[in-house]
Amino acid sequence: MNQGRRGRVLVTGATGFVAGHCIGDLLARGYDVRGTVRNLKTADIAHLRPAIDQASGAFELAEATLDADEGWAEAVNGCDYVLHVASPIPFKAPRHEDEVIRPAVGGTTRVLTAAAKAGVKRVVCTSSLDVVTRNRATATRQRTEADWSELAECSAYAKSKLLAEKRAWNLAADHGIELTVVHPGAIIGPPLQAKRDSSADIVRRMLAGEMPVIPPLHLAFTDVRDLAAGHRLALEVPAAKGNRYIFANGHLPMTGIAAILKEEYGPRGYKIATRPLPAWVLRAAARVNSEAKLGADMLGIQHDVTAEKAVRELGWTPRSLRQSVLDTAESLISAGIIRPRKPSK
């Protein structure tokens, strides 16, 4: 493999939504990229082919999983940087919190330990706003990177991200690793493949009429393309060492996202609901439905955050939230994931 002019980056979880965009962004800018997958024989990377074919840098795969030691030394060998993006994301409440905590913390430990032994220049870890916003003591003000969630107030997923980030900082201190941690909100933007395991599925379900009522949740959002650029900036900018960065391009209740879609796509024949679901109904449903339980765990969590630090220190320039929502919708229609409708008369 030809060593890229800008270095080689290991990206964990190469088949994921965020990792795919990170890989494309890095390849387009002359980095060589090695992506990890669970199984080399069964990994589907067809969605990465356009980026690979047009790449300035070179691309290869390595086999490694978050829950096993094997493969990580080989995966990180010869890499200058690591983007640790892979982490379990539940789309329904897990039966036991260890289902998400163990691979998140264990995977972070394996990746950073291997990176330290290989002498990589910097590791960038993908965390979450759940590590910042789950704290009643800070709920009445805008949160920044200086804020941390309280473990006792965290859902299983939030716990997994909080414990994984704390482990990352401890390992960085113990091994002298240059570490930067990034915190996205709910991630939307054009999907690279027709999978329904990302936050962008919120937009798909609204367009498809699968949400007759809208959960009463208030979220911060991050465009996956901006997030990919943010990861790259976090490994490129010298001053990013030892810092946390919030990457969010706006916050709205989910009814606000529905309103954006209805304004644009209602005249095009899409029936998009905007009526909020009462919180008590969501709580009642959570007793018998694991997806509803995941939503109920988010009730009352305010995601009023600022990305001013990333803009100032990294030169991060996010799209508007409205543009992200509409670009997500248009890509779903163009890809045939959502069927075109006849315009309303």
C-alpha cells in the first residue's frame, strides 16, 4: 500500500454511517485509510466504493471487533492517526445495560492501548452529547465542553459513552497519547446505504408517514458531513490535543424537524404529521415497548449546547440545521428509500 502524503488513518467501524463519511472525507484529502470490520469475508463496503474509486489516498480493511483483543495490533500498525468511531448504538432499550457498556468501554480500551503501543500521533474518539447534557444541575443554561453528565442520570447508552470517554482520558494520561474527543448530537445527513440504524431514520420515518404523532423530545442535531470534517480537523489542528469539542448545528424539538419537512414536502404530496405525542403516553408505552422506553429515557433532556469552541479553534463551519434536514430528505428520495409522491394540487 502506498503511504499517503498526509499519513494513514485507522477508522474503526468502517461500515457505519459516521465512519463511512469520515472515510470518504479523508480519502478525498489525500490520506490513506484503513477501516476495521467485524469480518473481512462478509463486510459490505459497496457504499464506500464511489469514495474509494475517486480517492487521492489508498484504502484497505482490517478485521477487529470491539469485544475481542485479536486484530487490533495489526489494525493500528503503521497508522499515524486513529479515528475511533465504532460504538454500539441501541435503537431500542437493551435488556441489560452491559450489552452496550461492555463493548463501548472494552473497545475503547483495546483501541487506545493498541494505538499507544503503535506510537500513533493522535487518537480522535467519537463520544456523544449524552456525555454533556445528562445533568439536572446544568439544565437551565447552555452547555459547553466543560460540562459532564452525572452517571446516576444516564440511560444505558449515555452510561456507555460516559464511561468510555472517561476511560479514554485515563488511558491517554497513562500512556502519553494525544487525544481529542468529539461530541455530536443526533446525527442526520445523506445516508450512504439503505440502512435504518442511524438517527437519520427519524427523517425517513417522518417522510414515510410512519410517525402519526411526534415524540416530545428536544434534540441537538449534527450533519454527518460536518461531523466527518470535524473529525479530520480534530486530528489535523495541533491545538486540538487534549480537548473536547461539541459538534452540533442547531437544536429543536422533533416537532420542529417535522415542521421543516412539512413546509417543504407537504406541497409535494407527503403526509407529514406534526402533532406531538403527550409525554404521559410515551411513558405508558415505555412499560411494554423497548423503543418507546428509549424515547422515554430522553424526556426532559434539553440539548441547548454551543459549538462555538469548535468554530473558533478548529475552523469548523457547519451547515444550517434546516439545510441538513432537507438534504437528508432529498437523498432518501433520490436513493429510492422513500418513494416520490405526486404534488398536491
